[in-house]
Amino acid sequence: MTAVDPRRALSFGAFAEEYQRWRPGYPPDAVDWLVPPRATRVADVGAGTGKLTGSLLQRGLVVDAVEPWEFELVGIDPDHHGGSELSAPGLPSAPEETAYFPWTWEVTPDQWCAYLATNSAVAAMEPAERKQHLDRAHAVVARVCETTKRPTAPVRHQAFCVRWRPS
């Protein structure tokens, strides 16, 4: 595993509110699939910023949000380029059920740059380098908007959902 730049690890606190503001939530159909019928209590493993936890709470569920600080737990390190295998002590060796939910996030050039600015790798850049990086990103999205004659550009995502049920 590649060592984590300590500047990235410490950068989050400085822009936690912006991170929460600019990170998209999860598609409702993915959240609906994750919640078993008649569930009243669920675990959100790898809860991170709590975007999924919030969606679960809105559905009236009791949520045990768990955020482990080990990257290997579920391959949640955004810089991890390995497989999508999920494993951790105490969890089943293989997920019982998985599903993929493609969805599109429509962003303006400004929204995309605000989102990118909350990425720890970008936040850790020297100010001039960060500005140059964000200016290039803004230009790319602006060009897509201009070409398609739309105010937003599509950013395609795929929610990979895993469901375990305790035995």
C-alpha cells in the first residue's frame, strides 16, 4: 500500500463543511435496495461523512454508523486501485448480495471545482498548483457545457452496494 501524505490526512478538518456540501448523496433506489424489508436497525459500515447514514435516518431506521481507519477494510481508499474484494475481521468472507446502481450527477463548472477542492489531494497542493488544477478542471467542464449547449455536464457514477444480514 502506498503511504498516505500526512497533509492529505490532516486537510479534511479545514473544509469539512464544504466537503459535506459538495459531495453528492446516494441514489434513492440504491438506498432502498440496501434496506431489507421490515428493517428497523441497520449498520452503515464505512460511514465516512455520513451521507448514507443521513438517508437511512430519513427512512426512520436506527443506524449504527461504523467508520474504521483501516483502508483495507472495504477498499474505501480512493487511491486504492486493487480489486473490489471486501473483507474484514468479523464480517462474512463474501457479501451475501451485491448490486450496482448507475446514476448521473449534473454539475456546473463552479460546482465541479467546489467538489474537487474538497478532495484531500487537491487541498494538499500548493496554492498556485491548486489554482491551476482547478482552473483546468473548470475549463473542461465549461467546454462540455458549451459543446452540449447545457448549463451542466454529466458526471457518471455507479453505486456499488453490498448487503449482509447477521445470522
